[in-house]
Amino acid sequence: METTRNSGGDQEHPYGEQRIGVVGIVVRDRLTSAPRVNQILSEYAHVIIGRMGVPYRDRGISVIALIVDGDTDTLGAMTGKLGALSGVKVKTAITV
């Protein structure tokens, strides 16, 4: 297990260093994909700090923006599951 030093002493992170990031999700077929997208987001609620969802009716899509705080393995697992869904595109920006 990796141990990192901070001002509060030693803190253990089971998967590595915590990262802050922004995840953009575009859902094309909301009626089909949204239930699975929401299920995955609920599964990873512990790393989601904030969420904003906007239905873009003129283009027939929904856009979701997430602020996340977690280790790279967990964030990668979440975005990988989302990106594997049909009609769902995911882009992520993670801090160094």
C-alpha cells in the first residue's frame, strides 16, 4: 500500500495518490443509455464531488460534467465503464 506524507501525518491511499479532475460525458441516446450511466455514477459516488447535467434538446443529447477526487485507478475504472457504453462519449482532465 502506498503511503503519502501530508501536513496531518501519514495517510494511506490503497490505490495511489488522490487526483482532482473534470469528466465530461455526452450521452446520445438518453432513453437507452441514461439508466446505465446513472448506475455507474452511483457506484462511484464516493469520488464525485459535484455533478451538473444539461439536456441539449436541440441536438438530441445530454451533457454531464463531473468534478472528481480519487486515485487514478478508480477514476480510470469509472470512465472506462462509462466510455464502453453505446452512445456515450467521455473525456477526462486529471491534475498531475
